[in-house]
Amino acid sequence: MKVMLLKDIYKLGNAGDVKKVADGYARNYLIPQGLAVMARPGILKQAERIRQKASAERKRLNLELGDVAEKLSGLELAFAVKAGETGRLYGSVTNQMIARAIEEMTSTVVERRNIETQPIKLLGVHTVPIRLTIDLVPEVKILVHREGEPAKSAYEFSAEEAAAAEAAAAEAAAAEAAAAAAETAAETPEEETGEEDEEA
């Protein structure tokens, strides 16, 4: 279905753009939320006016949120968590936790849906983009460290160590799967031979 966007939509387009989207996405989300309308000839004539209005609104928002972006840019947030020897967390650092920490440190309210990351499940330093507008996307550093250790210990657990820990965990899982498969294969011939003895 072709729709014309009435507002800027992250990863889809700017207001006034005509986009082809899935029917369900248009009917169930874009149109009911007032973010788009079906692209009809009468509506398409208004596209330029909508683009100009949206461009002015985008400039206003960028000016208004520019100070917030400066506050957030380069901000470091530390999270003390429980973790295993491989660096995997018992739980995760979620968008909600990050939003709460930003609010506590800067008195700036950021909606969790504007934090562009999956839950963090490894120790280390993670860079997380915060989407304020389409144009303003400051990055925040998230330091995830073990409880009882200083926050700077997150830098010690580098990306290489995290990758090695992930590889070790994957190897361990593969070894367990191979052992289970071997055990199943060892049990299967005994059952088959038992059936042959009954037939004889």
C-alpha cells in the first residue's frame, strides 16, 4: 500500500514522502496514529506544503533539542551488575534502566523507545545512540562492570575478551550438543537390537 507520511518516521522517511509499506503496517499503525494517509491524487497535491511545514518543524525541534544533545553526547553511565566468569550478565541492562540513569544524571527525560539498543548482556563498554530527532542522535557510553569493582574496570573487559567469551560459550554449547547426540546415538542401536531379538 502506498502512503504519504504526515510526520517524520525514523528509518522510514520524512513528512511528505510517498512510501510503499505493508498493508497491515499502514492500516494498523501509521494511519490510526495520524502518521500517514493513503496516497491519493488529492493528497499528493498537498505533499509540497506538508514537506515545507515538516521542514520548519524539524528545524525548530533541532534548535530546541540541541542543548539536550550536547548534554547527552559523551555522557558515561555506569552499571554495577552480577556477571559470570565469561563476562555474561545474570540479567541485562535494559533501555528502561538507561533512561532512568540519564534522567538521574542530567534531569533530562528520554523515552526508552528512543534508546537504540537491545538489552546489554555482556560486561564492557557499549556505545548507545539516543534518537532525539531524525537529525539529532547523540551517543552515550554505557560502562557495565561487576558489582564491587570500580566502573573503570569495564574498559578492561574489552570487545576482544567479550568475543572470546562468546566463542567459548558457543564451543561449550556445541560440545554439550555433540555429547547429547552421541549419547542418543549410543542408545538407539541397543533399542534396535532388542527389537530384532524379539522378532527372532
